[in-house]
Amino acid sequence: MWNALLDRETTRKYWEHANVSDWRPGSRWEHRDLENNEHLDIVGRVVEVVRPRRLVLSWVDPADEARAEKYSRVTIEIEPTAGVTRLTVVHNGLEPGSDMLKGISEGWPIVLSSLKTLLETGRALPRLWERDAA
């Protein structure tokens, strides 16, 4: 589970993005678009790493990177429970009514379902993200 969250090639499979960082506290992390590797959808900092159980990230739209009040926080915890793995994701500090809140409210369930399917079957869910018409 831990490697599936951090490995850029694995995140490409279930998230259609590559999560890029050296995963050390204080380091930058980037959520790169799969179709355009130069496009950043989300950026932030690695706040805390307790391998292989806990990862905390700051999270912001790249356009708001210089605005501290726009950052939110994602806490990911992995816990073995009764022979299975429990994954808990808490995303807090979001601005009420914001586009970011709307996006993650739809996005996290899709991403986590696709991750679960990948780990259980070896194949992620089919493409679920709607792309803007060009």
C-alpha cells in the first residue's frame, strides 16, 4: 500500500497522474498530469513521513502556491487490521464552497476505489476522469 501511494509509475495507473517527490519532510511534491507531464494539477510540501504508516502533505492549486491561506492538508494513514489493510485519508483545511473542495469531494472516492481495484486485481478502474473538450 505504501509504495502504491508514492511510486510515480503506480500512481499513474490508478490516478492518471504521477506523484513526484523524494518523499522527505520539507520536500516539494507535485501531482503531474498523465497526458501532459509538464502540467501540474496540485503541488505542496511533504509535511510528515512515518514509513510505512503515515504521510502528511500540504496541498494547493499551483496558481495559489504563494497564498498560504489556500493550502489544505492531506493525512494518509495505513493500518493493518484483522489481516487486511485499512487506509484512511483525511483532507482538511479546505475553503468552504471552493472549487478545490468540490474537486476533492468527487476525486478522492474515485482515486481510492481505483487504487483498491488495482491492488486487488492488478488492474485499475477504467478511465473515470472527464477531460475538458479542447
